[in-house]
Amino acid sequence: MSQWTCEMGSAGYDIDGFGSIGTVGTSYLPSTISMAFVKSTLKIPSLRPGWDLDAWKYMPASISTSAPTPLPVIVMAHGFGANKTMGLALYAEAFSTEGYACLVFDYRRWGASDGTPRSVLVVQDQLDDYRTVVAYARAQAAFDGTRVIIWGSSLSGAHCITLSTDRTVNAVAALAQCPYTGMTPSLPLNMTCLKLASSAIADLVKQALGLQPVYIPVVSESGTLGALTTPGTVSGMMAICSSDVPYENRVSASSVLQLPPYQPRTKASQISCPLLIVLPTQDNLCLPDGAVEISKATDKCELVSLPCGHFDVYHGLSHHAESLSAQVKFLQKHVPISGLS
């Protein structure tokens, strides 16, 4: 499979003494009481003995260096076939500048986390990894265990919708940007579809025998073999890649079989905490109707609609600033930081 090294945008804002704080869009400004952040790397044991989750911890610098009041903490992970180097730092930097702690992690078998075989997507494992990091956060004195927030985008947005119904997670708020809700474009029944199906079946057999997976591209052009092939997906994924870390464009073929039975929107009536959905109304990858359905099924959901496509809400693209601004306002409304308004 191909590897990409891609360029992210360079727009950002500056905090005295700390330089540029990420790509957050030209219209986004931190609160008048601005804070920089301190970043560190953690290893969090997963449910699988010997497999650790690699995580970044962000703390507002002005709080982390004194005897702090425990902070609300945002648990974050990326979407289908992606890892935390693909722009998540920029969200965490913005949120921690606003006074929130963040734990940004990679799932098992992905990114810098442990686990083999690599690049295998298992929805239940990813949900459990969120639960693991939430439990870790609650065990840390630096974090307020009553104010744990979950954040996701695309497939991880689906995870946050699902986990917002989980009383054991008991999130105080959830944010889902361009989320998968169970509705995607139908695949045309053609040779490419048949190749995808045969690859998925072959992968299931090989993994059951303890052999290496059958891999397909995560993203590829329309009409070619890949997991995500809607128009604009290749350029969108390239746009969010890290300029420092090559992206391995591959996923086990049977991973695509995880999606059809995964229908987060069907649990909308069970959502138990405030939920923000940032909805690109022109999304051709995660169809918008599912998010609208969720917003109508529960009064817990706040829907912010933006006239753009799936990837346009990410850093450096056309509607990132609006998406991030809506997320910060939602956090300030539902999980305010003492001393900020």
C-alpha cells in the first residue's frame, strides 16, 4: 500500500512565549484569559495485556505547574483508518488553551499504540479503548472525574454518539464532528464491489488461520478498490495527513464489514448527556440524514450545520474555523472553566 507525506496548513494563533499554537483557522480566537499548554506522552494499558495505548496529554500550562483544581478532560481519538498525528493535536491545543485538559490516543493496532496485526479495525475494540482512557482519566488526580468529555470525528464521532448512551462512561458532554451514524452511500454492484467482498472474505479466513491480513487502501479514487472511495476522499485524507509522519494508506479488508451493523443513530433516544454534532450538509461520505435523525430523536443533541463536505471541517480547510468555534462555545456552555466566560 502507498505511503503519503502530506502538508498541513500553517495558519494559527500565537501565545507569548510559546509560539504558534496549531492550525485553528483565521477566525478562531482563544478566550481573553489565554493560556498555553504543556504536552506529554503517556502509555495507558489496554484491555489486552501487553498492549498499551499511546496517548498525548495536554494540560493548560498555567494550571499544570501549580497545585491545580482538577480539570475537565476531553478524551479524543480519530476516525476510520486515521491516527492522532492527523490533525488531532490542533484541536487539543485549542481546547487546552481554553483551559481543558485533553487525552488524545490511538486505538490498538493503529498509530503509535501496540497491537497486531496492524491496521485492523474492530469497532468493539475501539469503543473499549475509549472506555479504557475514560477510566484512566478518572483515576488521575489532575482530572475532574465528574467532568469527562468525549470527542470524535467521522467514525470516532460514531463512537462518541454510542458512548453518550453508556451510563458506565457517564460523559458530562460529547462532541461529534462529521460523524458516521450508520448511513453511507450505497455501493454499486460491479466488479469493484465484488473484488471488495472477495477481499473481505479472504481476509477473514486468513486472520482466522493466524495469517497476515489482506489489505486494501483506506482511501482510493472512485471506481477503484478501497474502503472509502467517494469523490474527494483521497484529497481530503491527504489534506489531514501529518507533514512529519508518513501515512500508510491501508486497512484490513474485513474492516469494512464492521460498518453495516454499526448504527449509532438507532440509540439516539438513549443519549444521556449534551451532544454536539457538527454536520457538513454536503457530506458524501457520512450522509447527513443520520445526524438530522439523531437531533430529532433527542433534546440532548445540538446540531450545527455547515455548508461543506466531510473533510472541510478539518484543519486548514474551508470550514475548520466555524467547526472549532462551535465546539469551543459548546464546551464553554456545558462544561465551563472557572475564571472563563
